[in-house]
Amino acid sequence: MSFNTGTCSSTKFLEEVRELIKDNGLAINELANEYGIGRKAFSRVIHGHNKFIEMDMIVFLCKKLGIKAITIE
């Protein structure tokens, strides 16, 4: 993973998030429920179908997936 050492685009961020979810064996349903939205809405966000991602969701994902720091260009 390159999160903690470099810069990334929003597309790269979401790719890494999806990879970390898979690598950690996490279920989209469980993450969506924990965040407080439906599975479909959560899935649309992490697959880049929404134009914007809420900052609190970025923080949630980072905490849940162990991402310590990111720099977005």
C-alpha cells in the first residue's frame, strides 16, 4: 500500500479502499451499517459513482482500514 508514504488521487484512494476492504475480509453490508447508510449507497461511493465523498466517510474509512495519512493532489 502506498497511502502512508505518498500522494494519491481520489480515484487511487478509492481503488486502495476497495483493495483494503477485500484484503481485510470486510463486508460492504457491515461497513455500510456501521457508517449508517444503506449498502447500495455505500457501494456507489466506494466504486466512484458519486461525484463527491463526504469528509466524515473518508475519516471513517481511514480509521476502519488503518490508513494513517493521505495527501490528495
